[in-house]
Amino acid sequence: MIDTKMMIEYTKELTVLYVEDDLTLLENTLELFSNYFKSVDTAVNGQDGFEKYIAFEKENSFYYDLVIADINMPKLNGLDMAQKIYAKNSMQAIIITTAHNENEYLVKAIELGVDGFITKPIESTALNKVLYKTSQAIGDHKFVLSHVEMIENLNIQLEEQNNQLITKNKELEKSFRMLDTMVHKEQLKSSKNSAQEVLHVEITSEEKEHKIQQIQDLVNSDLFELKEILTEIDVNVIEIINNSENISSVELPTLVALFSQYASVLRFYNFFDDLGFAMSNFAITIKDNPLPQNQENIQNIFMLLESFIYVLSKWHEDIASGDSSKINQFDASIISDIQTISNMWILGDAEASNDNLDDIFDF
């Protein structure tokens, strides 16, 4: 038996459209529904219900959480109304109320994909059972949508940050080219340094060839391993996001091991020393510092970490190109991001509240 108080925890924030042509039943049931839901709007037939459904979305910029509708109604029956609603919003939760003599409609209702059935007259035990299942599904859907939106917003912020860094890198490259031209002119004026100039060119050329060879080794030998490790990190982080209230004692040590493994691959290449060091330090941060107790802080940390994983996956594409000019262009941004997440982890509940997140992150 479903406990009513427990079920109301799922239903109390829901907005509902109730469609019923029997005005006496509508009035009596509306009084019952007022104990369950945040708000209940009513309609007296399917056409009236569909028009109010559209009007609600235009006024609020979101749809009702739940539609509860009778099947057999004038102007537009409940199933035809549901079909029109699904054409507008395929994810809409709909519960059908039905009399015993309307079984011929149930097959069509199942084919449409309605979320549940309640037999009239509506009885509280049957109502609780259907509402408990449906409201849980609505809550899960809202949770997923909110976090998808958060990730998208964070990715937009990171993309803007990366674009700013690209612009700064181009400005620096232009300055370096101008400086190099000035230095070259000064070198041409001094014949005494000609031998040193030749040696300098030879060393620079040799270093460039060595770096190009290392990049090819990375692309051919270790890039696949980096991608596999990142995929495992992503799976681990998503698991933590979905179970942040009960994080397994295995998950965080696994995350430590994966970041340490990722860092060890990077530090094999001398041009990734700084990145490898930053990744290694982050693994140590996870290992040596307790996770904040506040659930919102935990969610913020791991949602930022999920966005950081997205940035790394894009960076892998630059590595795959084998273009030496792209290999290190985002190092500063990546290191800054991982240090930001480390700072939030270390500060924990003492500092990382909603009121001062803007002071911790420099987006």
C-alpha cells in the first residue's frame, strides 16, 4: 500500500490539468486533487482541455506536469485530446480516467503511450498507486532536463573562455613574430655572433623535429589509451552525479586511479609536463581531501567535472590532427579548469556556497 504522505512529497510541486465533462464529479474530484498538487486547472471537454493546455504553455513557457482526463467526452474525447497533446509535447505525462464500460478504448490508450489508468469513481488507494509511479517518472525527467541544461550552460561558458584564449594566443603569436623579427635584425648586424646564430638554428630545428616525432608517437600509440581512460572517468562521474546522495566507497578511489593513470600517460611527453602535473595534483586532491557534505556542493563539483571531461574530449581531437601548433594552445585553460575544481573540492562546505560560487570561479 502506498503511503499518502510519502507520495505527496512527489506530487506537491506538480501543475495539473484535469479534464472531465461530468461537472459534479469534476467538482468533487477537484477537492480531492487539491490535497495532492500545487495547482489544478480544469476543463469540461477534450476541446476545452486542449485549448487550455496550449494557453498555459504560452503564458508560462512550460507545459503542465500532468494531464488527467476522462475518455468519453463531447466535442473531443480524451484519447483524441491526448493524441493532439502528444503532437505538441511527446514527453507529456497523461493519466486516463475510465468507466468499466469503456474497455474498447483502452487498447488505443495503450498504443498512444499514456502513463496510467484510474477507474471511475476514483478511489484513493488506486489513485495513490498510479500517481506514485507517474509522479516519480515526472521527477526523474525534470532532474535529467535540469542537469542537461546546466551542462549545456557550462559548456557554453567554457567555449567562450576557450575562444578568448584563442584570441589571446593569436595576439601573443603576433607579438612573438614581431619580436623575432627585431631580434633577427639585431643578429644580422653583429657578425661576431654568427656562429652562435647557426648553432641556435640547428638546436631549434632539432628540438622541433623531436617534438614532431613525439607527437606522432602520441597519436599512434597513446591517444587511444587517453580516450579510453577519459571514457571510464566520464562513466564514473555520471554514476556519482546520479547517486550523489549515496556515493560508493569504490567510486572515488576509482576516480583517483583513473586521473593518476591519465597523468602518467601525459607526463611521458615532456611538452605535457605541466598538464600531467596538474592532473596528478587533482588525483591527490581527491585522495587526500574529504568530499563536501552539502549535496548541492557535490552536484556542482561533479557537473563542472563533467563539463571539463567534455573539454578534454574536444582537446583529443586537436591532438589527433598531429598539428604541433595546436598541441599546447589550450594548456592554460585546461590547467585553470582543473585547479578551479580542485579549489572547490578543498574549500568544501566552508566556502563553496551558492552565495560565493562567483568568487571561486572566474568564468
